[in-house]
Amino acid sequence: MKKTALIAIGGNSLIRAGERGTIEEQLNNAYATAKSIAQMVKLGWELVITHGNGPQAGAALLRSERAAAEVYTHTLDMCVATTQSEIGYILQRALEYQFRNIELNNHIITLPTMVRVDENDPAFLKPSKPIGPFYSKAVAEEKKATLGWDIVEDAARGYRRVVASPEPIEVLELEVIKKILELDIIIIALGGGGIPVIVKPDRTIVGSEAVIDKDKSSALLAKELGVDLFIISTDTDKVYLNYKKKNQTGIPKATADEMQKYFEEGHFPAGSMGPKVESAIRFIRNGGKKVIITSYEYLMDALEEKAGTHIVP
């Protein structure tokens, strides 16, 4: 039987620190990420790829708001839907190119994916999920005053808008994803954590003004699929204690309980590594076998336990 893995690519893996986030920049970053993923496929891994969309969804929402006097606007769930296709297209192009470079004939498909949330989730009363670009304090305060945004300082990198981030309950396209995998097709799904929707008692689907954390929904999908490995790709080589401090220390391997202890000690900020570590713990405690947190540059070394942070039961 083939080994199965779910790879969750961070939105900031496509828009690196200091970049404007142009399509050209995103494509170049996608090519680099896809090169590592192609090597995994060559080794025989069957893959599901998910991705973040924080910077892209924030940009889509900003474009919608600025053009409101001239064209119809997009709700937040619609911004998630459009960025799923946008980023999926970028990743498909990059993967197709890298596959052909190493003579792989695997097919790839992007699937717009909805995730059910609870309309009574308390997260709607306390926005916490960062989206969009980083701002200086002065610019952030101006946007808060003029646009009514909720703003927070994000991991000492600047200020960002935050929106509601409810818990993912159900991946509505789960059975479709399973059928696609049975056809030996690599699937890009659950972009941006999934399109947040509320399912009414009569089964009517209604969009929700929210963004679901992609690592939490990826952990849910990884559990439902029963994958052998859950990989969280981010912009650091591994998880660190006391990150960016003089005494920062990398974590090569830890149990879920050990990571929970570090989490409770406050080592992992909510706007940065916190959701990734929390999602890794969830996956392991729900029966998962292994999680690797690393950046795409170290992915192949991480598979050989030479890099990354490895979280086990």
C-alpha cells in the first residue's frame, strides 16, 4: 500500500517576508515548494495538499472594499472561495512543471472545499484570525478608525486585521476527496481552511463571514482520511522555544504531551506557530501517527528525520 500524507502549505510560504505578494513572486515560491513535493511523489507518497490564504484573502477583501462603489462586493466566504481557485491554479502550474522535470505523469486537481461551522461558535464574538498584509501601527490604527477593522499585533512582525475563526466541524467534500485519491490523483483541497459555511436544518448551505484556520481544518481532514503523515509547511525550519530570543532552542522531536506543555508555557504565539502546534497535537491525540513541522527547503531532510520538528504520540 502507498504511504499517504497531507501537506498543509502556509499562505506565507507563497508570500515570503518582505515581498509585495505579486503573482510572479507567488509563482516563484510555488515552484520552490512544488520541487520538494514532487520529490515526495517520486518516492511513492500519495498526497493531499492544503494551503493557507491569509495574505491573499486579505488582499481580495481589500480590493472588494475599495471597488465597492463600482462593482459588486465579495463577502469574506466568497473571498476564501476565489482565493482557493487562485492559489490552487498557482500550485497546479508549479507542480505540473516540477513533475515533468523528473518525468512524473501524475495528475493534479484543485477542489473548492466547504467546511461546516457552528453559527453559535463564540469565535464570532471575538475575532482572532490574522488576514491580509502587515501594517505599521499608524496605518493599522487608521484602518481601524476608517474601516472598522479589528487589529492586533502579530508575532512582533507588525499589525494585521483579524476576523472570526470558528472551529471546523465537517469537511463537506470529504467523500469526493476520498474518491479522487482512489483514482491516484493528487488533490489540492481545503484552501484557506475551507470555505466557511453554515448548514441549516433543511440542508440549505449559507456562507459565513469568517476564516477557518487552515491548520485546524487540515488536522481534521488528515484525521478523517487516516493519513500516515501530517506535514505542516511553514517559514521556519523547525519549531523553536523562545523564538527570536537569545536563548531560542529548536525542537527536533517531541511527544504531543511535551508540545502541549510548551504551548501552555506560552512559547507559540496565536498569530504564528500557535495554531500549527495546536493542530499537530489534535491530530496525534485523535489517533494520528506523526506530524512534521518544517519549511519546504528542509522537507526531504525532514522525511529522513534530519530536519524539522517531529511530533509523535
